[in-house]
Amino acid sequence: EATMTKILALDLGTTTGFAIGSRGHVVSGTLNLKPDRYSGGGMRFVKLRLRLDEMKAAYGVTAVHFEEVRRHQGVDAAHVYAGFMSTLQVWCEDNNIPYEGVPVGTIKKSWTGSGNASKERMIEEAVKRGFQPADDNEADALALFDFVINRDGIGLETMPADQNAAFEHIV
């Protein structure tokens, strides 16, 4: 049986956008990784790891691509992003899954034609392509997913219909 490529595209953040699947079928949404007021500072990273485990169990993941941010609004944002990125990379290493960061400008340019497209423009493009993203995080993950699928020429596989339900409702 041929292994089907299952891409997980992530826009890492406290609200992480995700798109998972293969050409012809993608499930997308957002993960709320904000710790509650009683949680320690590392809880958001624990939550990310748990969600990654759940997605791998539900869909199988053969490759991970994440939006590589080079500039942040502030020091705290940079630290949180670095924590998400290292959590993701360790998870990929532990699960023997290849991973790659793709620069934000590359993703935006492939999706909209402009490397500095606004959040609103990214959402508009997702809607134009038939998606209903909850926010710019989900739109960015869809754009990244689309970029990777088209760049890598991944085949026309589709996921079995019974695997669709698990993450479509996540907010």
C-alpha cells in the first residue's frame, strides 16, 4: 500500500492556525493554546504537543510545514513563538517527521501575489478560494498548505471521509 502524503501546515501562535490533509482534501481550523490563569507558563507548549499528538492519531502526518516568522511585535511574542517552534521541532524529531519553516513573505506572495499582504487580504483570498477561515491564522495555514502542495507537486490523494469529523469543529 502506497503511503499517502499528509501535510500539516501551521501558523504558530497562541491561536495557531492549522491545515492538514493532502491535495483534494484539507481540514483546517485554529487551536487555542492560551493557558488559563491557573496554568504555568509552559502549559501553552504542552497544549501544542497534545494537539499535535491528536492530529497525528486522527489523520496521520508525514510532513510538517510552519510559517517562519523573522520579526515580532515585541520580546514576549518572540519568546512565545520560539517556544512553539522548539516544541514543534522536538515533536517532529520524536515522531520522525520531517519539518520545514517557510518565510511569511513567501507564503503571502504565493497566495495573493504580494509578499506583504495584510491579514484581511489573506482572509479574502481564502474566501475567494472557497474556504471560511475563522481568522487570519487559519487563512495563513491554508495559504501555507496550498504553497507546499503546489511547490512539491504532491499527488491527488484524498482522506477517507470517516476521518473528517475530529478537528473540523476546533476553535
